[in-house]
Amino acid sequence: MKYFKKITLTSKIVFILWTLYALCMLFSGEAGIGFAQWLVIWIFGCLLFVGIAQFLSEKRKKNQSAIDLAQGHMQRATQLANTINITCNFEEFVNSYRELIKNMEFLQSIENLSFSNGKNPSKELAEIREKRSLTEKNFVDRYLFKNVEVTQGSGDHGIDILAEKDGITYAIQCKCYSSNIGNSAVQQAHTGKSLYHKDIAVVLTNRYFTPQAKQEAQALGVKLWDRDKLNSMIEKANS
């Protein structure tokens, strides 16, 4: 009974069709054979045709499972590539790159299946390995600002540093406090960004931010660079 449940629908249909054909052959008398001979032919046909149908069905099922798995790896590879291109966290960058290579190695191992939608995993894997040094350089460059300008202090509208990176301009407010930073700093940075006509407002601090500050920053589109971010930037600059 347990084995019968494993038999695919296609195999069952083949079994039914072969049995009907064999019965027609028996009762029509055209084959000119006795029941014993007919029974041997029927059993042999069941083993042969149903076995072939079962084998092909299971092979197709395994291929489909591999294709579904490959599609998941392709989606994950896309996510990892996006992370590599935008992250400023060194550990995340390294781990994402390693996982991306493993994903592409798996896709390369099954690239003979029809899953790639015109893509060539072997070629993409070779390009990823070849361009690794350039990708690492781009990661380092994401920490580097240019056209850095420190404001006058008086009448700076709450902005302490003006800078540019990757064609994007920043208005940065620096807060060196002994307590966490509240939402007033977020509001000042947002206002200062508009007055200086910059693209992004940032609040940089040696501390952390209150929940209210985080909530307001998310609503206003202000970036919050806390103590951890500051330490990370210092480490990368020193290295």
C-alpha cells in the first residue's frame, strides 16, 4: 500500500491503459494465445511500461525540484549582489560575497537544466571572481567623501559639515553629547539640508538615538549615524 502511494498519476494512467489494451487483446482472440501466456505478457507489460513511466515521472519531478531550488538561489544571488553594491558594513560585505560565490557555484553545477532564463552561471561566476578586487575598491570608496566643507558655526542652521560622495550631497549635523540624541537634532538637520540645498540630511553622533528620533528620522528621510557607524568609519579610514 505504501509503495502504491508512491506511484505517480502518469504511471497509474499507463497501467490502466495497458490493462485495458491487454484485456481487449485477450477477449478479442486476435492474439491467438492462452490465458497463461496472456497473463505473462500483461505482467511483463506492467513492469516495463509502468516502470518506464514511473522513472520518467520521478526524473521530471527531481528536475523540477532542482529548478525550483535554482530559482531561489538566483533570487538570493540578486539580493546578495545588491547588498554588496550598497553596504558600508565590512563584515556584511565579506559574508555576502562569500555566499554569492557559493550560490553561483551551485547554479553552475546544474546549469544544464532549463532554469537560467538566458543567463550563464559559469560566465557570471568567472566575472564575479575576476572583478572581486574592483568590487572591494568600490566598497572602500563608499566611505570616502569629497568636497568636504566645515560650516562657519554661526548661522549654520544646525549643519556642521557639507560633503559629497558618489554624486550625492550631504548636510551633516554633528552631536558630541553624553546622552542619547533626541528628535530636535533630526528636525534641525532636515531644515538645514533644505537651506543648503543638499540631497541628504545626516545626524552624526558619538552616542545613540532615542526611539522618537529614529521614528522622526524615518518619516523625514534623515540618516542617523550613531556611535557604531562612527567607529566603523574610523576603522575603515585607518585601514
